[in-house]
Amino acid sequence: MQSVGVIGAGTMGVGIAYVYAAAGCRTLVAEPDAGRAQALLETLRTQAERGVARGKLTAEQAAELPRRLEVVGSPAELPTGLDLVVESVPERLELKHEVLAAAAAREPALLATNTSALSVDALAERLPRPDAFLGMHFFNPVWSLGMVELIRGGQTSDETVATAQSLVELIGKQSIVVRDVPGFATSRLDLVAALEAMRMFETQVASAEDIDKAMVLAYRHPMGPLRLSDVVGLDVRLDISRNLHAVYGERFAPPQVLVDLVEQGHLGQKTGQGFYAWP
């Protein structure tokens, strides 16, 4: 049985913990906030019930899942020598440095960051074993989307990449391997579509609903780019757009409609209003 640590019980951390626990792994989650820790356990129970209803888990597997999971208060309380530790805390460089240093002190075989935007090499600068560190970029909702983007830093070893690939296969997903460049592969691909959709909406080419319907029906995307932007968070979209604009130029410049919505506090699903109204 593999042993996995997850740092942070936000949306992504909950999803990562669920898929590894569901795959039979001993899973520990480091989360200092008692409310988030309780919400994690409730979400896992709910998702396990849905897994049974969809035929992805047996009733016995769902009942066993909570027993495989343990919540601790900090990374320092994780056991030493776990097979994998993944940090999934907010995208702030200094916070991630602090969390990763605490995780590295627990000497996991493999240490990973779930960042979608920060440089893996920058995050590795203070680690004692940068060769055993890489990015593992999961996608939301983790239990539904079948890919993990592995970001190889300049010092990441071949063995580390191979181990990460096997740990992705363990949870029934596929992986791609990319270099540590701004936006990696998936963020760049996703953002190009989202920004162009925003420009079309801004210039009244079509309604948000019809722009999204075009992507869903004509190109078989599960969700249109404007609705997905609301789910991701328009503030997150704007931050990534500004970062990639500075690196790659005008094709990643944020549309004015995105800037205006964020300034007005309309961040999408989490605030109840974005390109769509979210009751």
C-alpha cells in the first residue's frame, strides 16, 4: 500500500486526497483549520456515496475509504518516509517555500507541488533534494478529470519522473510531461481559449451562452471557456493572464471585460456573479 501526504484541504487538496484514498493508499492531509478539516471529511463521504451510485466504487470500498484517511494539523506532523507528499496551498511563492521546506524535513520519497502557475525551479531553490521534486498539476474536479500534468524542473531526475508517472497511473489517470516554462502546457492552452472567448463576448460577437455552446457542441469540450472561467475564478484568470502577458506578449493580454469584472468584485461562481449569475 502506497502512503501519500497532501498539504492543504482546499478544493484541490480534497480532490487529491480522495483519489489516492479511493485507490487504496494510506492518505494523510495536513490542514490547520478545523473547519476545513471537517469539511474535507464530509466531502469525502459525499463523494464516496456518489462513486457508489455511479458504479465507480463498491459499498465496501466506500465504507473503507474514511479509514484510510487521517487529518493532521501541520506538515511537521506527517510521518517520515511517505511515498509521496503533494502541497496544494495558495499560489504565493513564500508560502509555498515555507510549506515545502516543512514537507522536505519529513523526507518523503517524492515531493511535489500542485502549482498551476509558479516556476518549479523557483520552488526547488531551497529544497535539500531538488532531484526528487517536480510539479504534479491536477485538474478540478480531481475525481472526474483524467489527466495530471507533470512539470519537470531543471534538476528533477529521470527516476522521479518515472515514479510520478506510476503514481498517476495508480489513481487511474494519464500524465503528460512538460518543461518548467511559464504557463506549462495546459494553462497556456486553456487561457488562450478563455481570453479569446472574453474578447468575443466583449465585442458582442455572441452571448456568453452561445460562445460556450459552440465549444461544447462543435468541439466536444465538457464546459465552455466562459463558464469554466467563472468556475476557476476570474481573479485567478486575471493573475495568470498578467503573468503570461509579461512573458509572452500581447496574445495573453487580459481583455478589459475581465479586468472590469474583477475590479467590481465579480469573480465568478465563488461570488455569485461573473460571466454568468450563480445563485
